[in-house]
Amino acid sequence: MTRTTTDPLPARAADTTATPTAPDPAAGGPHRAPRGIVPVLAFSGIVVAVMQTLLVPVIKDLPVLLNTAPSNATWVMTATLLAGAVSTPIMGRLGDLYGKRRMLLTSLAVMVVGSLICGFTSDLVTMIAGRALQGFAMGAIPLGIGIMRDELPRERLGSAMGLMSSSIGVGGGLALPVAALVAQHADWHALFFGAAGLGVLSMLLTLLVVPETAIRAQGRFDVAGALGLSAGLVALLLPITKGSDWGWGAPVTLVLFGVAALILVLWA
């Protein structure tokens, strides 16, 4: 009679087979980031820089172009600064909660809408509103860096973040001569249509190349905190940007500085 034995090796092999876990990109695991993610995100930074410096070549002509006083024309620049300062921390938090790629696309989409509004108007109030919407693109910088931290291995992260940060200077350096050339040989509204086109191109590249990160923060969006931070930043930056026109010792300047200090202390 033939005696059969059971080989215990398959059972041991089955016991030691572990379910694969997702590698941590920051730990330098085998995770491979999508090809082209770094230049695409850096391009979004260039688009933001272009939006910021768009009107520098025509800033001295804005009172004539908008048929307003020079002190009023400066609001076209101030609105973008204030909107960017407010939107950056808010979009960063929303990106942590609901997806950085989604919020990056949202920031670029709002910028495109603002650019189109500016492109079709010469009214001061409408121009200010459009420029404020353009300021939402400032959130693309921290969102892009956040995506890099989620997707890239540690050995690539430093150079990628450096490229993302330098894209602001690169975009500003490229935008100034190009914007001056366009403003000299075409209608100045073409600057905004060009910015809108760059924004659409950046959105398309983001959709094609940049993945949505699976990392999400716990918690909820603090609406009251966001409103408090926004009010504090506006109250602080407004007298900084307009203090030379109002006077640094003017009551409105001093009151806004005091309000900013009070709000930010309470917010903290």
C-alpha cells in the first residue's frame, strides 16, 4: 500500500503571503509618479506669474484706459493681491480635504473666468471684479507643491519643489516683455485673452497628466475661521497697499491696522 504525505510548504507559503500595501512616495518606495507631472505643475506656476505681471507694462496708462483717477486705477492691482492672499490658505485647506487636483483645476478655472471678464470690459468696477477672480490662481502654487509631495519619491521632491518655486520668477520674467510687446502693437484687452488661453492650456495639461491624490485630511472646513482669516488679511493688506495714497497717519489707515491686529489675534 502506497503511503501519501501532505507537503506542508504550500500552506506555509500561503500563510506568509501578505497583501501588498500602497508604497509611500515620500519614503522612496517603488511608486512611480506619472511622467510629466513636474513640468505640468511648474507650467501652472508660470501661468500664475503671468497673471500677476500682466498689467505692469500698462499700469501707468490704466487711468486713461479705464477713464478714472489714478488712485482708483490702482485697485485693479490691489484686488488681485487681496484675492490671492485670501484664496491661498483657503484653497490649500480645501485641497487637503477634497482633493488637490480638483482645487487646482478650480483655481485655474476661476482665473480663466476672471480673465474673460476683464477682456470684455473697460469699466473700472467690472475690471476690479475680474482681477479679483484672477487672483484665485495664486492657490495653484501651494496646491502644486502639495501634489508633488503626495506623488513624488523623496529623492525627486527637492528638485521638483525648487522648479515649482522658481516658475514664479520665470513666468514673471517672460511675461513682462511679451505683455509690453502685445500692449504696444495690439489692444490691451488681448493681454487678458492670452492669460485665459494659458489658463485653459494649463487645465487641459493638468487633466491629462496630473492624477488626483488619494491622501485626504481628516476634519471639516472651518467656515468661520476662513472668514475670520480673510477679514484679517484684507484689513492688514489694504492699508499696506493703499497707505501711500491715504497717508500712513490717516485715520482709515490706522483703523484698518487696528482692526487687522484685533481680528488676527482673535483668529489665532
